[in-house]
Amino acid sequence: MEGKQREEVSSATAVFLGALAHGVNGPTWNALKGAFLMLGVCLCVMLGLAFSSSDFTLVLHVTFLVFITGTLFFLLSR
């Protein structure tokens, strides 16, 4: 028993190692993909409504939101 010593690990290292552990983030990633899917559907509906209102400013803003969402999804999927 004397030969076993407990090594102190910082909380940042523990979080980092937990995030890299295989299978830990599977359910989290599935929930995140579902949230992005719902966000994509909402943004598509908003884009359709913006086109139907013929307001160029609204179309531009919603297109920018779609671009931001797509970029975040692309970066998180890598």
C-alpha cells in the first residue's frame, strides 16, 4: 500500500482527458447534431419568409445567420 501514491491532476487536464476519451462525447455530439438540425430547419423557414416578404435587408441578415450556422457546424464536425 505504501508503494501506491496518488498523483495530483489539475482540473483542466482532467477535463481535457475526459473530452478525448473514446465514447464519452457520443451522446453529446448526437444532441448537438439534433440541435443544429432544428436550427437549420428554423433558418430555412426564416429564409423562405424573408424571400416572400421581398425585403432585401431581411434576406441578407438571415443569409448571414445561415452562413454562421454552417461554419459552426463545419468546424465542430472536423
